[in-house]
Amino acid sequence: MGGLTGEANRLSDAVEAAAGKLATASDVTLLGHVNPDADALGSALALGRALHRRGATVRVSFGHPEETPRSLRELDVDGLVVPASEVPAVPPVLVACDSGSVERLGSLSDRVDASIAAGGDVIVVDHHEGNTCYGTVRVVDETAEATVLIVLRLLDELGAELDLPIARCLYAGLVTDTRSFRYVRPETHRVAERLLAAGVDPDATTRKLMDTHPFGFLGMLSSVLGGAELEPDQAQGLGFVHATVRREQYEGLQNEDLDSVIDIIRTADEAEVAAVLKEIETDHWSVSLRADSRVHVGHVATACGGGGHRLAAGFTARGDEESILAAIRKALEAAPLLDG
């Protein structure tokens, strides 16, 4: 009990410290991780809007890609997103959202050291297991289902109004990172109730984020699914299914269109663990891992040079396809099993 109380106090102190810094900041840069999802960008835009309304100069950015993912553009009602090239070399106050390590900021990772060296504040707001504890103020809660939940605590500490644009950003991150509320505690449903009461339309918001793709997605998906492979004896006998997306298969599509492939591959009933290998360039891969309930794929990803959560993780690696799969199989044999 004492440990839990101590952890709660630590988080409360961190929220208070971060809010104190932000309340007086006149210029704030908020960054999401590369290839930002709704949790990363929703967190940055929700907090950024609140600070913008208080009179601060605010910019939101990410290291890659050059443009905001199609499904997330409507969240930026204030036009806060700027290209990475417009992020100051030495931000006076920097907020890193949903990034477990500085490397996840990609080409903008150097802004962290530059800001700290100049005496600036780097506030890390994150929920990933194994956060590397970078920055000067760390608001990290590994028990939170999404970073937007931590952002809401910051907004409440700041006394910010929970208006519709902010609520929509928070809901976007929450519904996507919890897989439509499949993995949440009772109190998280109460947060969702607050967001709906603020005016969020759950159907319209979710459809844009999770149920809309360009027509070319269908052809890509058909080709990828046809090459999926099931290995029932792998993952400590619990089953492993995997598929590969090659560059020529996703020509004309965006990363966000590929991100949903793993959610289809993982539906194979015979496999506890699913993986999708996306070819970035020859012998360079981005790998998404998912587990149903038993295998800690965060450990698998860490063993392969990445990281993430217990049931959702990923990594990037170089080598041929079979060597990547061999590394995953080896890590799966050593992965901890969860109660399920």
C-alpha cells in the first residue's frame, strides 16, 4: 500500500511541477513521436490549445512525416501544427508527448539536449513502460491506458476549460490507444463520460480515426493477407501469426493506412501473438507486435531494440525478412507470460 501511495504522490508532484512551468510559459513547443498516432498528436494538441488560449505562443510538431496524417488533421482546429523545420533549435519550453525515449522524437530529438543545455524546461508526458526518464520534469504514469489521460490531469491542474476541441483530441487518443475501450479501468470510462458530456460525437470521431481508408488500402490488404503465415508451435506453444507489407504493396498509401493491418492479422484465433513487418527500404523494417492476453510483447520488442506495452509494442531493425522473424521467435521463447 505504501508503494502505491508513494507512486501516486510522485505523479501528483510531477503534475503540479509541470503545470507550474506551463502556467507561466510564454513560448511552448510540443512534440509527438515520429509517425504520430492519435494519442501522441491528440495529447500535444489538447495541451497546446489550452496554452494557446492562455496567451502563449504554441507550436506542435513531429519528426516524421512532413505532413499530419490524414485522419488526424481535423484535430488541429487552431493551426498549431508546424513542419519540423520550423521548430526552434533551442525551445525555451519543450513538451514531449507519448514518447518513451528521446530517440522516438526522430529528427527533433536534438532539441531536448539543446533546450536543457540552455537552461530550458523539457517536460515528458508519457505512459509507456520502460520510459528512459529523459527531460527535466517527468510526468510518467505507466498505469495510464493512454497519454491523453495524463494530459487531462495537467489540464485540470492548470484550470483549463474542457471545451469541445480539447475533448475531441483527448477522446481520439483514448479510443485508439484502448482499442475502443477494450483495455480500460472503470475510472477511464468515467473520463470518457466527461469527454462525451463536453460534446464529443463518438461515432464521427471514431469513424474518421479507425474505419476510413482510401480505396487502394483494399488491394494492399488483400495482397498482404494472402501472404500471412501461421506458426502454431511458436510463442511458447501459444501460436504466432505474421505478415509482411512490402514497399510496392503500399505505394500511394500512408503509414496510418498500414498501422491498421496488425489489427486484422491479430484476429487469427490460433495465435496469441501477431506481427507485421513493414518494409521501409531494402533490409530495413518497421515491426508491429500485438498479443492477445498472455505474452508480454513489450519484452519481445525490447529484446529486438524497440519497446512498448505488455500487449502492444514494436521496433525497427535491419536485415533480411527471415532474420527479423528469427529474432522475434527467439525473443518470444524468453518472453514472460501474463495472467490471462
